[in-house]
Amino acid sequence: MTEKHDRLRDGEIRTKQVDVPGGLLQDCTGAIFIPGATIAQVKAMLQDYENYKNYYKPEVIESTQTGRQDAEFDVFLRLYKKNILTVVLNSNYHVRYTQPDAQHLYVISRSTRIAEVKNAKRPDEGEHEVGNDTGFLWRLNSYWRFEQDSGGVYAECEAISLSRDVPAMVGWMIKGFLQKFPKESMLNTLKGTKTAILSRKTGE
């Protein structure tokens, strides 16, 4: 087993932040090992978008597949995040799957639209104009790498998020929110993915 596999099996999360003109760029990478799983099982779970609201709760409260063409999917997710503030986001993604062989799978997800709802308690009532909100999340891209080996699947996910400058009147509240978001979301994503795949295996 390689050193990289040892690192992935143990699990890890790495984050880094970069201030950019008008915003904050955060790069978070996490890894897990899913024992007994296969690439086929991982792929089936990832493409079950209607159940993301179950797999990834409480951060995903609505989910649906809005389109598909071969190995490319369009997806809607309603995201929920609560710290000092409660933020609900309507987000759309274009997702592409690449499987070079039976032991490897790569998934790229790019956000195409992210809008903050006006009322977190009633998210269907309307959205703020895109670009005219708290700036919590502007873009979110994810890059998954899966390898089947050693009696299971090694999974590594890199999520790159971009937040805009926030209004001065709420900046003190948003700052801590933004700093915690990538790591907390990565933990929830890795845990949700592993749990969902293992539970689906049990039900087969």
C-alpha cells in the first residue's frame, strides 16, 4: 500500500484561504476510505441526486436532477447553513463523470448559479438579486477522485469556494461564518458519502 493510500485511509482535511480582489477564495481537500465499496456502487450513489437531501442533510435541504446528457448532469441543490446567521442558497451545478477504467472514477462539479433566498424560513418566497446579497457564497466547484483498491474505495475531494466582499454592517458576523464553512461542509460531505454508500450496500 502506498503512502498516499495510508494518508487517505486515515482521513484528512486540508484548507487554505487566499484573499482576492473583491472576495475570499478557499480551497479545501478531504479524503476517506470506504471499506467494501466498489466504483460502480460509488457512481450509483453519486448519481442519485434526488436523495442528496437525505444523504447530505442538514446542509442540503432540497435536491433534484434537472437534466442529463450521457455522462453529464445538471443538478439543483438548496443549501442550508446556520451559525450566527442562517443562510439558504439555491444553487445549480453542471457535473461531468469520467471513468477511464473499472477501478477509477473522476467527477467534476461546477456551479452555474448561486442565489441567496430572502427568507431562510420560507425559501420559496423569493431570492435576492444574484450579486446583491451577503456574499456568503458566489461560486463552488468540486473535484472528486476515486480509486478502487485494498478491498474498498479511496475517495479524495477538493472543493474550491469563492465568497464576495460582504457588507460592512454584517461583516463581523459573516467572517467567522466564511472561515468555518469549507471544513464543516467537507466533513459533512465525506461523512454523508461514506454513510450513504455503506447503507446502500447493506440494502442490496
